[in-house]
Amino acid sequence: MLGDDAELTAAVRAAQDGDETAFRTVYRAVHPRLLGYVRTLVGDPDAEDVASEAWLQIARDLERFSGDADRFRGWAARIARNRALDHIRMRGRRPVIGGDETELTARAAESDTAGEAIEALATDSALSLIARLPQDQAEAVVLRVVVGLDAKTAAETLGKRAGAVRTAAHRGLKRLAELLAEDPESADGLGGLPAQREPRGRAVTSATVTHTRSRTQKDM
């Protein structure tokens, strides 16, 4: 996994110049996050196929992309989302997660354990827990925590306002805390979530979910 956004930005630009090694680097850095997002939309076993279709389009259109690592994540997420919705329409069924889209938060903090966090979130228990959220909240949490988008980029991906995205992420985390209170064993799947940076420096992490869960249990 790439160490920071500057490295990802450099790899994207090198890939645009035809560097196949750089493209593989970009793929390794972004694919696990993108796959986690697609899974919340189409579920298994279709997620891998949909993600592959998204990467084919990413590779085809890469020369037309302009921006840094943050914008690339958002651009890739938007492509993946469109491919997922196309897949859902073709299959004639609704998204795996229900509701309509709205909200999210700032971007994931850099962390040496980010890869482990993403891997943890991809476990069946964590994804099934997130899949119980309304679609707007589930997409907000996954885009924010897994894909690592800021509120503005996530809002662009979902076609919503940034404030609405922040609200959905907050509600999603609160609901996750309630679900964890009902099923404490599922907490292991969410234990490694990376921090999210709020505009005023307020971090939203898995600890926020745990704290909210504790308050919920005390109120019962």
C-alpha cells in the first residue's frame, strides 16, 4: 500500500504516461477499498466482476483524468458506483442496501495499519453489519472509511451536498453503535477502522462507535 497521497498522486500521473508498473501500484493501493464499496452495493459473488468492469473503464479513461490522489479516489468510486448501478438494473433487482443516498465525512487519516483496517472491514461480519444500514448511511460510511474520500468528493460521487453526506455518515456510525450493542461479537470486524478527519480536527473513528455503544448500553 502506498505510504501517502503524494506517492499515489505520482503513481497516477506516471500511469497516465503509460507506466504499467505505476498502474499496478495504483491498482494495489485503491482496489481493496473500491471492492469493499462495490460489495455494499451488489454483494457477493458479483462484486469482483463489477469491480473488474470498473477497472477496465478506469484504465481506458485514465488519460482524461485530472487531479490528485483524493480526486482519483472519488473519480474511481464514481465509476465503480455507476458500474454497480448498471449491474443492478441489468439484473432487475434493487441494491443490496436499501434507502436513498445522502451523506459522509472527511477523509481517512494516514496509518500504517490502514491496510489491516480495510481488510477487517471486508470481513463478512462487518459488511453484513454495514449492509443493515439504510443505503445513504452505508454508502457514506464505506466511502468515508474504506475509500477515504473527503465530504466534498464523496458528495460529488453520490450526487449530493457535502452537508448531507456528513449527516448520513454520522447517523450511520450511530446506528452501527446500536447494532454493535445488540451483537457485541460483530465489533471485531469494525475494530480497525481508520480515523476520519472532521473539518475542525474532530476525529471520528471506531472508538466513536464504541463510545456511542457504551452510552447506548448505559441508557438501557
